[in-house]
Amino acid sequence: MEETLQELHAEDDPKSALLSYTALGLLPSPPEHVQVRAPAGIYVAEQEQLYVAVERPENDADTQAVLAHAYAHALQDQHFDLEGLDARAHTTDERLALRALTEGDATLITGLYRYGSLSSVDWEPLTNLIVEAEQPVYGGELAGDKAWEELRYFPNQQGRRFVDALLEQEGWDAVNRSYTSPPRSTEQILHPSRYLGLDSADGQPDQPSAVVVPDLGSVLGDEWQLLLQDTLGEFAIGLYLNQVMPEEAAWRRAEGWDGDTFLVWEREDGRRLTVWRTVWDSSLEALEFERGLKLLIPQLHLPVQPIDPPRGLSGQWWETDSGSIHLRRAGRYLLLVRAPDSNTVMNVLERLP
């Protein structure tokens, strides 16, 4: 069991899987190696195999719950093809939303199995049990990191609330339908009514808007390589802001998210350029996010010095020990650029709308 889990988590490559979060500054770099525990049972979709550990007390309630959770994943795969679902997710935000569907569904089923009714479930210890059984142990700086713990628990906690909302609204048919039209963003997980179309005049789901960032290769030159293009989503933004402001204020600012594109370029010497373009439901919500970033940047990039915009350019500019930061807003759109120097930022701005 432990060897199987170790191989699976090694294939996931935590450094690559968490690159968007570490490049943003939300998480510290993960350690090279992870530790695993052998749970009572796991389901491995890639192998279509349910593993059950021997010599465990069969009548232990925790053991039965972990086995029920693994069996729920096996049923999901049998009916909805979990690997096929994974292939439909192309960004960090989509993958987290999809995991919230599958883990939330399995967690809710496990609660029903163990307690008999949803009203009787003690969700906190049950969720802890499932997360500790399924997920590896990361040491180093990740251990005890608040944002990392929120990300670890998101699929089971928020996913279970999402599936519960579908169940309450339209029953198990709605849960089953969600596998054929899965949630496309953590926004839809956090706000099930937006997934169900209850907040829109036409009854359609609130889908994220595409955010275009032109190719920067022509202005950066051959020494730069595109390392990553991704979407971070509402949940990551809420965690990002929560690093420097109260939780309620951070999540209120994140709620207006409508889409984003996050790019990381790397130079031959290892220095990086990050470009993050977001779009918001309204100009007012874009302004609120801008205010949040203006609070966050000076605290996350110490020492930092505000500077006058070079060449009469607009927006906010800062200099830090690691380079230059630029922030500007235009209507519902917000742009954040971090680069090794201000010249690189100005070259990038030539290509950005």
C-alpha cells in the first residue's frame, strides 16, 4: 500500500503541481520528498483497482469509513470515468474544482454510510480522517502553513458543501448530472447557486471569462522561456489576500472574480517574470481587488520602495531587492507584473492591452 501511494504521489510531482501557488507567493516551495501512510483502503483510478489493507480491525468505525470513501471513488469511476474527467481540467483552478466534486461527493456518501443521515454527521473529525488517509505528508515550510492546509481541505470541505447544495436543490440526479457537466472553477464550488444558474437571468451557470495575454516572446527575447500559463481562481485569490487582511475582507474582495490568466517566464539565470491579468464582475470589484493588492504588495515583498512611474507610464510601481513590481487597473481588468528590473516590465507593457 505504501509503495503504491509513494509511486502515485511521486508521479504527481508536487513542485510542478504547486508551481502556480509558489510563483504567486501564496505557498513556500514544497520539499523534494513526501511521506505517505498506509490507510485502510484506497482506490487508484489509473489502475481501476481498489486496495484494501489486511490485518485491520474490520469492526472499527474509522476503518469502515475510510473503506467506504475508497469504495465511493470506485463507484464514481465505474459510472463516470474519473480519468476522463481529469483530462477535461486544464488549469489549476479547474483541477481543484473537479477534485472538489469527486471528493465532496465521496465525503458526503461516507458521512451517510457512517452516521445514517446527513443531519447526524460530525463533519470535522470525519473530514480529518479522510484527508489524512488520502493525502501525503509534506514536511519543510509547508508543514503548518495556513494556506496549504486550506488547499488540502478544500476538496473535501467545500466540495462536500457544494454536493450537499446540489442534493438539496434537485436531489441525486443533480449530483449525477454534475459529472457530465462538471464545475469549471472554484467560484462555482464556493457559490453553488452560480453553478446551478440561480443567480443569472437566463438560468445559465456563471462561467469564468477568458482572459487573453498576448505572447511575450518577441519582446522578451530568446533568453526567456515560458514556464507556465494557468488560471488561479477565486479560492486562491481569497487565500492570497488573507495573508495580510482579515478573512472576511479577503473573501469579500475575492467574490467578484470573473477570470484570470497567470504566466511565469524564466530566464537562463533562473530569474522569473510573472504576469497576472484578472477580470472582475464590475469595475467596483476590480477597484476593491486593486486596493487589496496595494495593501498586500508592501507586506509580502519587504523591503519595498514605491517609485514614480517611469517614462510617464500609469499605475503603481515598486522596487524590491528582487526587482520591480507594476500594478494597474483599466475598468474591470487588473494587471500585476513582477520582473527582475523595470526595463523588463516596460518591455512587457508594450505588448499588453
